[in-house]
Amino acid sequence: MSQGCVRRNPAAPPLLMVLTLTILSLLLFIQPTIGSTPWPHGPHHHVINGTTDLNFGSSKKYEGSSEFVHLRYHMGPVLTSNITVHPIWYGTWQKSQKKIIRGFLNSISAVDSKHPSVSGWWKTVQLYTDQTGANISRTLHVGEEKNDRFYSHGKSLTRLSIQSVIKSAVTARTHPLPINPKSGLYLLLTSDDVHVQDFCGQVCGFHYFTFPSIVGYTLPYAWVGNSAKLCPGVCAYPFAVPAYIPNLKPVKSPNGDVGVDGMISVIAHEIAELATNPLVNAWYAGPDPCFPTEIADLCEGIYGTGGGGSYTGQMLKARDGATYNMNGIRRRFLVQWVWNPIVSYCSGPNALDQ
Ligand SMILES: *[C@@H]1O[C@H](CO)[C@@H](O)[C@H](O)[C@H]1NC(C)=O
Ligand SMILES: *[C@@H]1O[C@H](CO)[C@@H](O)[C@H](O)[C@H]1NC(C)=O
Ligand SMILES: *[C@@H]1O[C@H](CO)[C@@H](O)[C@H](O)[C@H]1NC(C)=O
């Protein structure tokens, strides 16, 4: 999601839908399970033009597959040359946590991972092109990183102070991050004790670009927070579930860290959108550039075939019981799908019928 103006949309299902689901399942004496049990005839939640339409019984092939989605190219640049991601680790991060996140980022271009793979997921992002017909880059790697261990701008950040954190990272006296407006992405990751404006209530992450008046350059960046302490049921769903849903059990996360495993899908979401809409003038749907609906927004909460509404779609289960949907370099991850512009629905490498 980009956040030029104000953004909404937590990863967990909205309260109204969850209540409906719960009531329905009580009526049917079924315990709602999220994740491993498909429920193709459950209530489907369709949002068109901001209005809600609950439609029972009919199972759509893919939620979000709709003639109302008009994803358009607005002539701006996209990331067609080798992408370098610069993580900024804000606050307190364990080595093991950094390894999971780096492992995911490096998996994007690792074409020899087992199917279904993270690089297979990125193939859908590569389908997007610019004015010259050049595709999104196949190659993404992790570049120089910056640690901001001592919370340079405090433990409570606003949208604007996030830009100041990035400014500190690119202007630091020692080991500043390189300035790379053409193919660099600046990924600000905040530890689980950092509050960020709108975190948990409305957003789990967002992307935008820095203002020359604050940072000195226009740099595409994203912020993603570790929700483990503040709101795992919202931002690390389905590895944690919201307290307001009775009888709903979380699924086991693939890398043993609920907060970080939950961040992976949000990081993937933001990077897919940064690649296709880095300056918020390229690929998005909707009439208002202040509230663009981008390629990952369209598929939020969908991780497998049949996904949509409150159902995540069919995922995979590892031998240790962990739930995931794609393989990376020696690790598994659960990552939401993205919009496929060729077929006009959400797709991912673990699709059963493609
Ligand atoms: C969506 O909103 C636009 C503008 O408000 C309106 O013209 C259009 O008919 C709406 N479409 C649907 C499906 O409600
Ligand atoms: C882009 O990445 C590929 C694959 O790692 C590499 O072979 C190529 O030299 C890189 N190109 C540039 C311009 O750095
Ligand atoms: C580039 O994009 C076009 C148009 O979506 C697509 O047909 C083609 O397969 C893409 N190429 C790669 C390498 O993804």
C-alpha cells in the first residue's frame, strides 16, 4: 500500500465479516479454522467501490477477480533495472530475525528454489512493464544496511519522522547508505517496541517516496513494523488471531517467530508495489492517486486457491506443522498473492489450477 495521503486496511478480516462468519459457523456447528481447512461455500466478502456485499454460498474462483477492477498504467517509471534493497533496522533486532528477513529478500531472485517458490511469486510482478515495454527487473538483492539501534527518532514515529530516519541513514557520518533513486529501495523495519502512526489500527506497512525538502532526494521507501507486542492478531495474521474472534486458532509460523514471519508478507506486499509504482504514478487502480489501489492491495489476505473474504485460500503444511505457501533459500514463507495483469485475477506460485 502506498501512503501519499492517508491509508487504511489491516491484514485481518474486518470485524463485521468475522462476526458474520462466527454466527454462521455456530449455526452450522462448524468451528471456523483459518488456514488449512478450505471452506469454499462460506460467506464471501466483496468490496466494490467501498460498499460491502455479503454473498453467501457462491464460491468465486478468485476473490478480487472482477470486472470492476481497472488497474491502469499511468506512464510513470517502474523498476526495470537490478533492484537493491537497503534495510534500515530501527530499534532492537536479533540476528536470527534479520536472517529470516534477508533470507526472504534474497529468495526473490533465487530461481533454483523448490516449487512453489518465492521467485515464482515474483514472476507475476515481472509481468508489469513501463512505457518502453521493459519488464520489472528479475534481479533483487540486499545492499548496504544500516542499524539504528538507539532509536534516533524515539520510540514513536510519525509518517514525517520516518523520512527523517531515512535521512539520518543516507547522511550518516559513518557508513551512510548510498543514494540510489533509480533502483534503490529503502526498507525501514521497526522493532516490536516502536509505535508508528496508524500502526495496528489502519496499517501494517506502507510505501511512498521521500521528499527532497526533508531528505534531499526522492527515494522510494517502505516501512514495515514488527507487530509481535502491539497487534500480532492484526498484522501477523494468521500466525496470531485477533482477540475478538472466539474459537479461532492461529497457525504455526514457518520460521518460529510470529512477528517476523508476519512481517514477511507485508514486506513482500510493499516491495511488489514499490517495484510497480515507486513514485505512485505508474500501476494502480482507482480514480484518486491519493488512494491508489495497487497490485498487492487487490489480493490482501489471499495466500492460495479459493482465497477471498475471510478465507486465506489453500496453503501448505510442512512436516513440523508450520503453515506456508512458498519456498525460498533453505526456508519457507507465507506470502500473499499479487494481481496478475494478464489474466486479471490474483495469482501465486502455489495455485492449484493454473
Ligand atoms: C463506483 O463509483 C463511481 C463513482 O462514484 C460510480 O460512477 C460507479 O457507478 C460505482 N460503481 C459501482 C459498481 O457501484
Ligand atoms: C544485474 O544482475 C545480474 C544477475 O545478478 C548480473 O548478472 C548483472 O551483471 C547485473 N547488472 C548490472 C547492471 O549490475
Ligand atoms: C514482460 O511483460 C509482458 C507483458 O505483461 C509479458 O507478456 C512477458 O511475459 C513479461 N516478461 C517476463 C520476462 O516476465
